[in-house]
Amino acid sequence: MRASRIRPSGDIASDPFRERGGGLLRIRRQVLGGAFEFASESAQLMRLVRWAYDGLPRHRLAASPARMAVRLALGGRTSTGRAPRGARARRPQAPDPFAMLSAPGLLCGAGDGATAAVMSAGQRAALIVVARDLLRFPYHVRYELIELAVFTLAARVQELMPLHAACVGRGGRGLLLIGDSGAGKSTAVLHCALRGLELVAEDSVFVAPRPLLATGVANFLHVRGESLRFLSPADARLIRRAPIIRRRSGVRKFELDLRWRRFRLAPRPLEIAGLVALAARPAGGERLLVPMAREEALARLRASQPYAAGQPGWRLFAQRMRTVPAFELRRGRHPGESAAALEELLRVRPRQDPTLRKTRNM
């Protein structure tokens, strides 16, 4: 579906700040349970929107999805001067970091003099201004500006719990995977995907607290190069064909597009049926999945989510998570073993597994 263009009215005197949106390209996508309209005069910015949100399942959290709007505009250039003669120009690896700011009812991100993002949950709208120079960094514009606005609006307008977590599942039931950066969430999700499990998200999961329905944006999976040694030659070749992105930390990862036919994206939000905390400790000769007591599970969940734990819906979310069985997933000899253990956990209903019954009754 191509973006549609609305023709300008031509009366600049009646609309001096161009608030009526004449001549804008528009794209409508259902993302994170909400109905988003993206509008811009820039075809380049709209290509980034399509790069992020085309081909995703239309998750629905309510009978009438909340409507939200994101306006994107190109700003000026950050600098016009040339490098001194004789000096070697060094191409930067990433734009300068964006500073996060806030005011009553507003969340803002500010970069250089020509880049800014303003989000208002009350107005259900966001404005993103992108310096023209930043188009050299499409990943950062998409990830740090466009997705930031979408995630912020979706969470606050729909009162979702934003989690730094992953979620995989099957048959309408999902497992919430938590763990520190480097704990192996992305690797576990990759092997789950290769086994045919449904994917909700690798890194950011949004949960409706009362029904414990998890949604996300299953567009990309980020894979470290060292993880390829655990894959078959054919799967390793598949990932090596993916573009490489560079995180702010300097870590380089393959960005695998999950919308290929090879992978299964969750067609609807998944009900959280289990909490799994990934641990660095090896399983040894023991089981990979070890049941966790309720209070330990809640403490680890809270410790892993410092931002979400400060949000208004955390108390309800934590109460509802008390009803969910929880496990620690220890490292096996091969990541495929972890994926197999998660798949088995999804096959068995809690009432059929004595370890799950034991955990639920703690």
C-alpha cells in the first residue's frame, strides 16, 4: 500500500503554520494495538516509516483501537561549513545522542539544532523534526525517533506496561523473557524463531496489565556475529546477508528482518502464560528450566524493569503477574536447548505440569 497524498489548499494566509496538513503524504498502520496515522511532506521519512511498520500483524487490544498521529518533518542541516583544507574528514559512525526532556503532559527528545521530537499523550500526537544530515543514519532516525514516538504514544494512551523484554509463544499463549543486556534474550529468540515459535518482540514488549496481553513490533531481530557459530551453515548464511547496525555502545549486530516468510509473527497479542528469567549460570547436569518462588520472580521482574516499575500501572501488572508461573532459564551447551525447553513449556498447560502447579501454589 502506497502512501496517499493530500493536496494543499493553497491558502497560506489562513494556515500560516501549515497545521492543516495540506500536501502531506499519509500512511495508516495498526501498531501495538493502536491505529497510527503518519504524515509528512518527505518521501524519505515516509520510507523509514514503511521500513519499520509494513508487513506487521494488526494486533488489536480493544474493540475500537485508539487513534494516534505522528507528524514528521525535515529540518535544516546541522552544519554548512566545510572541513579545513588538508584535513581528512572523518565520517561519524552515529549522530550525536539525543537528550530526553519533559514538561507537564509532554515528552521531548532534542538533538542538534535541527532535530527534535515532541510527544503528547493527551493530544495523542507527536511531532518529529529530523535534520537533513541525519538521513545518513536511517537506523538511528527509525529506532531513536520514529519508534520512540510510537512506543511512547502507544504505551501512555492505551495504559500499557512498557517492558525491556522479549516474548515468544504459540497458540495464543506467550512467555515473557527477561534478563540483563547480554543475558542471551536475542539468541534465545532467534532459536525460538528458527523452531517456528510465534514472535511478539525481541527487545520491547507492551502488556495490557489486566488481561496480561502482550504486543510488540516484530520487525527486526538483532544478532551478534559470535552467535552464528551455533547455527547451521544455511541459517548462518541467511543472517550474514542482513545489514549490520551499530549500537550506541559500539556493538555491531546483524539486523535480521523477521517479516520474511521463514518466520512466524504472532497474529494477535499473546496472553502471558509464563515468566522466564534468563541466567548466565550454566545448567550443568540439572534441568535448564528451574521453577522460581513467586516473591523471587516478582523481585527479579521489578529489578529488570526500572522504568516500568515507576509507571502508574505497575502495581496492577505486578498483581496479575503473581498468578503466572515463573522459571529461571540456565545456559545449556547450545542455545537450541534453551529454545527447545521454552517450546516444551508452551506445549504443557499449567494444570498438567506438577512443577508449574507447585510454582503457582507458592
